[in-house]
Amino acid sequence: MRKEINTNKLITFSDIEGDVFSGFKNDKERIKYISRNYANMNIAKAFATFYNTPIAQDTKHSSVVNNVINIELGQVYVGNVVSFNKTSMTFSIPGVKNELYSNENFTTCFDSINAYLATHNNMLAFEVREKKDNKYYVSVIQGYYRIWTHRILKSIEKMQSIHVYIDDLVKGGYICHTNIDELNELTGRNYTHSVFIPGSHIVLNIEHDFEKWIGEEVDIIPQKFVDFKTVGYGPNKLIEKSLVGSRKLVLQVTGMKNLYDIYNNFEMLNKLKESGKNVSVESQIFDGTVTGIINSSKKTGAFVELDGQYITGLMPVDSFDTLNYKPGDHVRVTIKEFEVQDGKDPFIMNKQGNVVKCNCRPVFELVV
């Protein structure tokens, strides 16, 4: 005899215990009811409500428990390692019934990965590469490479610097490499990525000795990934990417911070001078290097970069005096004034209080 239940209240396991179809015409109607009435609950809460079973707080709010994963090719996931040997690895993800299998060779990094698992709750990331015979084939190495590229893309977006090693000078710039830290931490091996720095982006202004940078370690701000070279042929060919970055941008960002400090000090000194108080106020003196000359109908003078400050400004001089200055000359200067773009604040700051743009530039005066 079919048991009648009240569908106006939330049905739980106790209402249909012994006959899961009780009160429903068919299984489709039952599933439709359960899906509709439990749709706004996460998995942990729905389980606790349906079976009237208390669930621990950490389980209720666990992202692992409360998310059913729909596996998509090309995406990166984190799973629990079920089995692991030197030539294969299998994973499990709550809500995923298909086998997740890696056939990568881990012989040379087996011990390092075991150590990594011990400190990362037996969890690893992987990229899903292929589905065959109801089995997903995944790549751990590619997964951690993708995590690294994601971090680099964030660095591009936020203009954050990374560390690179300059290997060689070629036409147009420098061939470099940077460590793929996520892969190196996992495997204990030395994975690196190709980096290119355009020659015009190695210093703030003009470089005359390009060879001196070979073998140096520098910070750059990454800008974009580009196709570097093709490995293999046909459907199996792989396109190796290179990361293009700029040391010049790093110096410009540093220069903006320094200019902000110098500007505030300059303004403070001016206020002291204008206060009429009996105080001795001396202008700040800087060592600088001439980087170029301008001699036009509107402006004449020498461009000077403040040594170690990564700030460039103009030191006005008479037209006939420009011949007395050439790039590389060392001078001592003070700041005469700041030119600020009309209608704009001297500096634009972000929410963190960091300078993101300068709308002013210093005008220098020679110290004789």
C-alpha cells in the first residue's frame, strides 16, 4: 500500500524510509521534487537536512565537499592522490566518478613528489588532457606549469616584477630564463622558461655597453607571452612560448616612487622658505649623468638621469652651451621646480597608497 506524504512540507528521508517512491508517481517526479526543494542548499547541508544528521562546521563550509566538479578538457583541478608509483598516478575528486589517470614518468622526481604530498595534504594539481574509454588522462607537470603561467599573468596585470637570468645577447635584445618555481618545488628539478628582454628595455635611457649584461641577474616586469619556436611536426607539434619583459619598466616604477619622495621633500623645503622662520634651508643636491641633448626652437638643454634614482629630467641651458655637454658626462644638480601637467595631480595613487602614474617632471639646475 502506497504511503501518502505531505508534499507541502520539506520531505526528508524519514518520510519515505522503506519506499523511496512513496508519495510520488514515479522516480522522475521524486528526483524533480528533491532537486527543486534542495537546490538552494550546498551538499553538506542538504545531506544533514535530508537524513537529519548533524554535520561538523568545517564539513559544512568545505569547498571540497560542497562542489560537484564537472570535468572539462584543458582545465586545471586539484585532486587527492589515490595511487602513485614512478610511472603513473591516479586521483579522486568528490563528485567525479570517472578515473583520473596520469601516465607521466616520475622516476627522477619520485622522492620529491612524495615529500611534497606529505606537506600538501596528499593533494596535487593537474590539467585534464584527454578523455578515452570513460577515463580522463591528466598531466601533473602541465598543471603546475599552468599555475605558474597564471601567476605570471597576474604579475603582468599588476605590473609586479619577477627575477630572470640573462644568458646571451642576440639581435634585438637578450635571451634569458626564469625559474618555474611551482614545478621546481614539486619535483626538485630545475624547470626554467625562456624570457626575452628587448635591448631598448635593459636600462632607463640609453645603453652603450650591451655585452656587460650577459650573465647578470635582473628584475623585469613581464609584459606578454609570445610564440618562440615550434618543436615537432604535424598534429604532434608543440609551440614553445617565450615571455617578453622589461627591466626599464621596473626602473620606471622605482623612479616614480623616488620622485614622489623627492617631490614631497621639495614641497616641504619650499614651505619652510616661505614661512619666514629663521631656519636654514638647503636644497637637496643630486649626482647625475647626462643622457642626451635637446636644442630646438622651443627648448634647449641637457637631459639628466639622477644616479641610482631612475629619474630623468631636463636641465635647461643656453643654446650655445649645449656643446659643453655630451652623454655620459657627470654633473651635480638641484631641483629648480616641478612641471605639472595642466589640470592634473602630480601623482596618481592606487588604493594601497602606491604611485601608479606621475604627471610631473623635475627641472634641474646645475650646481657650480
